[in-house]
Amino acid sequence: MDETSEKPAQPSLAAALDRLWARFLAETRERVAVIDAAVQALAAGSLSAEQRESAASAAHKLAGVLGTFSLARGTELARELELQFSASTGLAPDDAERLASHTAELRSLIENRR
């Protein structure tokens, strides 16, 4: 086979995932910010139904995508946050500390993905 008929090397899966990650990182960060705002509102005793639904939706979307980028722990945290925000039982301001811890860990995993 001569040089002119060789196909260029296919990019690796890891490189493709890295490009996708870079493309969607801002959106991923925004979803964490939505969750964080809901946690802060919960702590202040002013969590609205709309904020709660937005946080559950953002967490659901994160749970669905983070495993694709080798962030299984992120998926676990996002699922827990989704369950908490979508549960029919009420969240209390006392729950905010635990949810804030989950959100902080989630943010750290996202920011430190390699």
C-alpha cells in the first residue's frame, strides 16, 4: 500500500470524549449551578416548586451523562440529588447541608475530570 492510499489514523475514543466534554462543559456547569441555587434556597427556607423541579431535571440530565465520561461517582451523586429533589416528601432546611456536600463533590468531580 503506498502512502497516498493510506487513510488517516482514526482519533481515539478518549480524544473524542475529551472533545465532547469540552463542548458540553459549560452546560454541565450550569446544571450544577441550578442544583446549587436550589440547595441554597432550601437552606434559606425559600425553595420554590419551580426551583425544585429545575434542580431535579438538572440532576437527572447529569446522572444520564456523567457515566459516559467515566464519572460513575458523579452519576451516583446526581441520582441521589435527583431523588431528593423529585421526592414527594418535603425537603427541610436541615437537608441542605447534606445536599450541599453532594453538590460540592459533584462540582469537584466535574472540574477535575481528566
